[in-house]
Amino acid sequence: MILLLESLHPDAEVLLERCAPLLRAADPNGAQTPSTDVRAILTRGRGRVTEALMSSFPNLSVIGRGGAGTDNIDTNAAARRNIPVIFAPGLNSRTVAEHTLALMLDLVRHITPWVNACSEGRWEDRARYSGGELAGATLGIIGYGSIGRRVARLANAFEMKVIVAARQEKAIACEYPTLPLEEFLPIADVVTLHLPLTKQTEGILGKNEIARMKPTACIVNTARGALIDQAALRVALLEDRLGGFAADVLDVEPPSADDPLLKNPRVLLTPHVASLTLATYREMCIFVAENVVAVLEQRAPVKKSLLR
């Protein structure tokens, strides 16, 4: 039996069902699953795979996540039980990088407000337009993995100056200037985050870090919401100490209806869709499904380059 905490791409579900019957959880956390004969658990971004859930299934052999991260899976508990965790790091690098640049362009050029003005018949509002430009601006990248590197290449095409934050706990090979975070923040016009969420990276942009930024600077986050101290972010925006904020992720998803970010004219939010293009979503789900089946059938994992 294969337990699905959330649906996957239909093509991935077909692959899984050829290996074993699918059991769909009544809720995304697997509560009250009617069978203990579960050999694999698959989830996406909402369903949490906890140690307690793993303990419910004595024959559990593999866990899969149809996405690029594992922050909703207790990977330490899985390691203690010798249960492999399959996910798809790197497969979303192209589409998340594109989404990052799209948010950046929209934020700096103020595209969405002016689309709204046009659709509402306020064409003459163009007399008040005052958008910025990416060319010549300094882009600060925090997290120089596959997505961060691709964002840097796209930023080059827009004639931006790229700098990369050097992290003490991780040395990086980089063709761009690298600076400690405290030196990096005051000179960046746009800061973009591309880090996994860990104990070391949680709140990496906190009150003190945001205070170091230019009052005209913008933050773009397509990684994980909790990388930013959300309370400090909201205060900085309210007090006009940030030029803008654009994100595909928040610390609480979906946000509450009274979240001030939803009403702030200098904020752009998308609902965690950066990697959900048809092609990339299918590819991630297929990759994870193929590898889960390989584990269940005691075969070697599927070989595929993760950096596109």
C-alpha cells in the first residue's frame, strides 16, 4: 500500500499504482489511516510526515515528497529508522528563477498596480507613473545553489550588478563578489533569498538585518517564508523602511485575511506557485514516483541530472 497525503500529478500516480494500491489520506497529515500495511508515504508541501506517523506503519520503506525541499518531513526520524527520503532538489531551479525575476520586474516597475489602473479605465493615471529599472541595480543573492546561480545569470541579462552573501557555515565557489551579510545588505538594491529552511537559516533576515538595508531596497523571497522575521518585515514596510516586498512563500500559508501584507501597495504575493508550471510539476512528481517505486522494488534509483 502507498499512502498519498496529497495528490500528485496523474502520470506519477499511475506509476505508483502499477507498483502497489494507492490509499488517499482523509486529511494531509495521515490521521486515522484505515490500514497499517503502508510501505510508502508521499506528500507535497502541506502533508507533514512526522515520527508519530512513521510509527503507525511497521512496514514503511520509503518517504517521497513531490517538491524540492523536505521541511515538512522529520528527516532525522526517518534516518533513525533507515527510511530513505526521496525528493527533487534542483528540478525546479529554472521555473523558480523565472518566477523570481518576474516578481522582481513587477515590483520594481510597478506593473500590477498599473495593469489594474488600465483595466479600471484609469488610463490617465499614467501621468503619475514612476517605475524603476533593473539595469544598473545591485542584486544581492542569499543562497547560491542551483536556483541562486540561475537567478544570477538572468540578472546579468538585465544588466544588474550581482553580489552574493558569504555564509560562515558554508564556503561557496562563486564568480561574483562575495561579502559577509552585514556588508552585503547596505549596498543591495534588491535582496533575493534561495536557501533551504534549517535551524541555521531560519530568520536569517531579522530585525537587525532589515535595518541595515537601504530604505528603498526590495526583498524577494521564493524560498521559504520563515527565512524572514515576518513581524520585523511587516513593521519595516509599515514604517517605510523598505521599498517593497515580493514573495511566493510566507511563514503561514495561506495568510490570515487580516494580514497587513495583503493590503500593502508595496507588496506582491503569489500563492506558492513558483514551481507549479505544468512541465516542472509533472517532472518533479514523476522523478519522485520513479525513485519511490525503485526503492519498493529493491532496484537502483533512477539516474537524472538535478541541475537543469
